Amino acid sequence: MGLDNLNMSVALCHETGALIQAYTLDVPVTATVCHCRDRERNRLLVLPPCGICQERLALWGPRVEAAVPDATAPGGWRAATLAELNPLYWGTSFTEDGDWPTQAAHSA
């Protein structure tokens, strides 16, 4: 978690800055990884993107890859697309063809 604040509703993940910068520069986001240190167990965790980050990443479409934990994979993680993480994405309800909304539709 980044931008810690006493009021947790205004806190932001570390990834938020990079996503905003990519959007500002019109650079596509193709992959993301969220990790944190579990100091109690002395390990590094790979976390799937939360719902808020999935919404932010949705601007770049269903093929954006995210690191997700997988105990059977080398390193303990693998890549999954947003479409795999969220196969019933609500945004498809607002498109004429049921496809993932375009970046322009997300930004409208």
C-alpha cells in the first residue's frame, strides 16, 4: 500500500502512480505485478490485483496480464489476463456487442 493515510478510503496502491503516468503518456499497459513483504513470516507475496486495480487496468483491455499467486508454478506465481481474473466483467453490459469496452468508452 502506498500513500498511507489515517483515513484508509483515500489511500492509494503503489501501482496507481505508474498507471496514471502510462495513461498520461498514452503508453499501453500490458502487464502488472503487485507484491508486498510479509514481515511476520519473512516472505515476499505476489498478490492478484484488487478490484480497484482491475478497474484501473481495464482501460487497457482484457489481455492485460497480472501476476497471480500459484504455488505450483516456478517462483510461486504465474500470469493471468484480466479476462481470466474477471470473466463476467460488468463493463461488457454497456457495449453493443458484449465485448470489453474500449479505452475511449472507459474514459467517456
